[in-house]
Amino acid sequence: MSRYTGPLLTRQTAAALHAARAGGEAHWEGSLDLGRSKDRLLLEVDGWSWRGARYPWPEPLKDRTIYWWDGEGYAPASRYAGKLIKLVPTAWGVPTFEIDGIKMLPTARESPLEDARRKVAQVEVSGKRVLDCCGGLGYFAACCLDAGAARIHSFEKNEDVLWLRTLNPWSPDPEASAGRLQLTHGDIAEEIQQFPDAAFDAVLHDPPRFGIAGELYSAAFYQQLARVLRRGGRLFHYTGRPNALTTGRDVPREVARRLASVGFQAAPALDGVLATRR
């Protein structure tokens, strides 16, 4: 998929543009790529100009929605194919995404990119071969690239999430990675079987909730992770703490025990489990 290079608008950004116009300003300075960069826009009566292209003034936009220019109008960065998958703005600029209204990345305390950076640091990726099991918006992969990983194999099952990546300026572009990032549209539960033993030095596993992808929490899948990870290699497995308040269930400890049964030394860490291949 080719990457989108046009403007991205939120309700707040559009309001700032309209306010500048109403105030008689000829220009507006700000970001139209979710805080990735800043530009100076030319404001006119019938529209505005940005990076050599002209755009009409947007109609009122909805909150918690990111809009892109589809060539005819400002369209929400979302798709529906049985489930609504949507790119969502955050206070940090770096967006998260939702599936049927369920937020896929933590954003309450910090940017989802910074959250990913802390988790990537747990597995020490510099110079290593990394398996990124469930790529999502690519923040694990972006942090691996920044941290000097030698090569990242990233998998994402959902085609609509891959489309969101082409809109999101914070998602890493495999074409710009000098071959270090390989992004595959595929189900890691199946794709992992293609790799030989000890193919990776580190693994990052950020699966959907158990109710959506229970196979990615199974002992059978964990055995595959143990097989493709070299001895001494590290795994960070995001789990969150679902049902902790309502039922007292301790999912991180359940996962740690299951990982231990297939050859890992594992313990809860951050909002998941950190494990080392024995």
C-alpha cells in the first residue's frame, strides 16, 4: 500500500484554522500531520494551501476522529468490515486505534509511542533480529528501528489496520528502513511456522484480547515462540490486566506460568510479562 502524504485534520486543528481565518490572518502555523512536523499555511477565502496543494475549508468535524483528504472531501480515518476500525487522536499527537470502540493502545499517561519504547527497552534489541508478532500501528517496530535492531520481521493480520498505517505519519515505513523492517500481512499463529529454530534474538508480542485471539495465548503458540527464540533471548508479552478489578483474575501471572511450562523463565513486568528463553 502506498503511504498517504496529504493533510490530517482533527476537530481541534480545523477549529484553529477557522479561528485564524475569522481573525483575518493570512497564514496559520501548525501541524497537519499529528504533530510530526509544523508548517505555514496560506489562508484564503475559499480554501487554504499546504505543501503545494489547495484544499477547501472543512465542515464541522467530529471529536475523537482523524480526517484525511480522499481527493473529494475530508473522510474519517476508519473502515468497517464487520468491525469498525478507527484511527483516534490523542493528547500526545501520536494516535491510537480502536476496534469497535475498544482502545488498542494505552494513552492515559503517555504517548503510545513512548509506551512502546519502554517495552522495547525490556528486550534490548540493539543489533538483534526481532520478531514483532502483532504489528498494529507499528510502534514496536519504530522503536526497534530507533534502538538499532538489525532486522525486524513484523506481522499484522488485519488488512484495515495496515491501511491505517499508511495514513499514520508515526507508523514506520518499511520502504524507508533500508531493508531492516519487513512487514507482512499475515497471521503470526500460522506464519511463525516458516521460521527455523533460534531465528530470532528477541520477541515482542502484543496480541489482541484473549477473547478475540485466544490462540495467541495458548501453550502451543508459546512453544513456537520458544522454538524460534534463541537461548537467552528475551520476550516481552503485553497482557494488560483484564478483569483484575471485577474478578481478581491475574492474567500476567497466568501467562507467566504458561510460558514457564514451555521453556521460559518468566515474570510479570510493566503491563505484561518479561521472559527469557532458558
